[in-house]
Amino acid sequence: MRSFNREEWNAMTRDDTPFMRWEWLDLLETSGAVRPETGWLPAHCGVRAGNVLAGAAPLYLKGHGQAEFVYDQIWADAASRMDLPYYPKLVAATPFTPVAGYRFLALPGISRPALSGAMLEAMSRLAEAHDLSGLHVLFAGDDFADELEDFDFIAWEHQGFLWQNPGYRDFDDFLDRFRAGQRKNIRRERQRLRDSGVEVAVVPGTDAPDSWFSLMYDYYEDTNDKFGEWGCKYLPRAFFEGLADCFRDRLAFSAAFLRGQEEPVGLALLAHGGGALFGRYWGAAEEIAFLHFELCYYAPIEWAIARGLTRFDPGMGGEHKPRRGFASRTTRSLHRFRDPRLSSVFALNIPKINAMTREYIDSLEAFSAFKRPSGT
């Protein structure tokens, strides 16, 4: 990222996702999270119109499928059975960040189809020169996903969660959408947490002490250690501490305190931009009943409502989310392979896989605690 000017790069980012900004992507590199030794070789693409950076895309050469949150091992296995190489590959993504919104950046007024065509041509030349199996665009924004399908990319659908704010007055107004039983359950969970001596506040990153950023790493590390081989511990302490210097204005902490203590017993790191809130990492010093729901769901939703934010992406996983106000949705990754045989296998099977994903999304609606419309 240091080969690009920060102001030029950020002039092309919209505020709908903070994770395409130069500071976030640069910190991933300078902290050591993204480097060849971790399997992420930066190969960012830029297009200039004269002396002006007119388009850009975060891009990486990958020798494995880890830390992408799009689990493509099935395709790597299929390629192996066909005696075809799958790695290395070219990945367009924000590393370690499964948040929909990736796109090719462009200055306002630039023809997007022409720009995308030029960038994809450059990526094709790179893939051919280094014998890369193909290009994989992860967690594309909806408009960009539609655009890529016009360039012969094949869409693979994935399940995610999203909370949307139609204009709630406050948290109680939000709870009024719930059926009586779950509305009572959420209020009971919040009250039991308060009765246990825990107080929770959402603190903007600009108001948080520097020590919280390092503490957030401790909690992030501990949370991932609990999951063992299923953990997702990809970020070093230097990344979290670096956020205090270059990104705190786009962050907030959902913080829990035991009465009488100054250091948070639990933290969740949130990012925001363009009217949206994004849940990223969380952890706690001890097991406390209902703390996870409060730090990661209820307190951020209440904070989002108070600030008029329109949506909240809480992060991946968790079939308990529909019972707490999150709707299931589809996100897409886009894939294009150099070898026509691998393309054929992918194209033949992906409709069935996508149909299964949509069936799973439909099944999650049965867990929704919202009131059913009359007559349904």
C-alpha cells in the first residue's frame, strides 16, 4: 500500500465500508498480518489517467485458502482430483474481513465498465505470467457483483446476517417488533447482566484510552484460543495498537465494566462508516452470562439507533442471531478460472450449491423472533 498515495487512494473510497480505506489496508501490511510468510503477497492494481490515480483494487497472491472466510477447499480438492493446480491464485479482498462491500475503486465520473475491463485485463495478464489458477473476488458489494457477472465471473452465494433500521425511535421501539416471549427474554437477559454488577457502554474510538486497543488484542487472542483449531487468530498485537494511531475515528468499543473497576472486563470492537456499523472482534476476562449478547448485539444496536445508523453487520456465524433481530441475507463471491475444465466443474455444480444456501437462509427465518404479519 505504501506504493500508493493515501489521499489519492482514499479519494476513491466511499464511506459505506471503512475496510477499503488506505489506512486499514496499510496497517494489515505494516503490522505483519499481511506478508508473504502468512500466505498473502500484496499485488495491488492501480490505473492512472495521466498523473491522476483513477482506479485501484486491493489484490493478493495466495498460496492457500485460509483466512478468507470463503471456504473453497472443495474446489481445490476437485482440481487436485483432476490433476489441475488450484494454488497459487489471485484474490481480490480485504484480508481477514468477511464484510460485503468489496469493489474496484474509481474516481467519480470514471466509466466503471471501461475501468473494470482494463483492471481485469491487467489481472488476467498477471495470472498468466505467474501461472495463477484464477481470480476470486470475495464479499463483493451487490452492485459490483452484478457488474462482474457481465465479465464472465460465476457467483457463489454465501449466508450472512444483517440488522436494518427502518427508523426505530429507541431500543424499546425495536423490541416492539418481537413476539412477546422473545421480547421478554431479551429484557430479562439485559436485566440479569445489570443485576450481576456489569455496566455496559459504547465508547467512540476517539474517546477510548490507548490501553484499550492492546487489551482488545488480549481478548481477541483469548477468544480465538478457546476455539482451538477452529479459531481465526490472524491479526497481531501491532495491528490493534496501530488502530489507535490511524483509525480510531472510525471505531467504537462496546465495553463492559464490573462496578468499581476501571479496566473493561469485556470488549467488542466495532467499526462504522456511511451510516453502517460493523462488529469485528470481542472477548472477555471471564465468563459472564449474557455478556456476549449485550456487548455484540444489544448495546451496538441501541447505539446505532441513537445515531440513526441504517444497518449493522454483526459478523459471521451464529444461529442465535435471528432470535435477536438479525435477518439472514445472501452475500456473493465471484470466481473466474483460467482452465476451462475447472470452470466447467464450477459452473456445473454452483447452481446446486447456491440453491442449498438459499434453502438454508429460508430455514433460518423459522428462528426469527419478529412478529409474523397477520395472515401468515
